[in-house]
Amino acid sequence: MASEKEAALVATPSDSTIFDKIINKEIPSTVVYEDDKVLAFKDIEPQAPVHILLIPKVKDGLSGLSKAEERHIDILGRLLYAANLVAKQEGLDDGFRIVINDGPNGCQSVYHIHVHVLGGRQMNWPPG
Ligand code: 5GP
């Protein structure tokens, strides 16, 4: 498996991603939260004891945060609000880290916007 950095360098903002297959239940995932707009599931390569990804069920051109337009304000708010619900549900009462990687320099490897919720250990700053 390529490193995150290598995966990010070869990733392209294609229309369909592995996350569409997860939304459509074509490949399995461990769903921890779901509402009509947002799906949250465990990351397949966890970087912390708790590592959850939150995605919009409808991408609507939002391959990454840098593609955000005014019409996306509602879903962006929903993603962050749901991240807070998930953090509480997962017992991250001492805090957690929210990450949105964007583009090659941000090490984004899947071009369907997603919010990482990381917790269950002490996070470091600055990030790598
Ligand atoms: P990015 O690097 O784009 O910010 O994050 C993509 C994340 O998706 C990575 O943390 C990676 O481990 C996760 N991921 C990639 N493929 C799959 C998959 O098939 N299932 C799950 N659950 N996570 C995946």
C-alpha cells in the first residue's frame, strides 16, 4: 500500500471515487453515524484509536474543500455538526482533531470531500 503522500500524488479529482461505492453499499464499511445528508464510517487505515470519516451522501461537485461554492454552505455545516455528534458518540470528551485534506499538498487521496475525526490519543502540533 502506498504511503498517504504517494497516494495523494497519484490521486485525481475524478467524478467517482471509492466513497461512492461505500455510499451505495457496494463495498463494506463500518458505519457509525448516518442521517439523510451525511454518512460517517471508520477509516480503513486508522491513524488514531478513533478515526472516522464523514462524507456528504451527494457530492455535488465537492471533490474537495477548494471546490466549495455558496450552495455548499449547508452541507459543510452539516458535516462539521455531525463530526461533533460523532466525537461525542465515540466518547472523545477530552478533545479530538478535525482534518480536511485538500489537494496534493494537503495529502488528499480521495476526491470526495471528507472530514476526518481523530481522537483517543494526544494529538501533536504542528501536524506533519
Ligand atoms: P485523504 O487522504 O483523502 O484525506 O483521506 C482518505 C482516507 O480514506 C484515508 O484516511 C484512507 O485510509 C481512507 N480510505 C481509503 N479507502 C478507503 C476504504 O475503502 N474504506 C475506508 N473505510 N476508508 C478508506
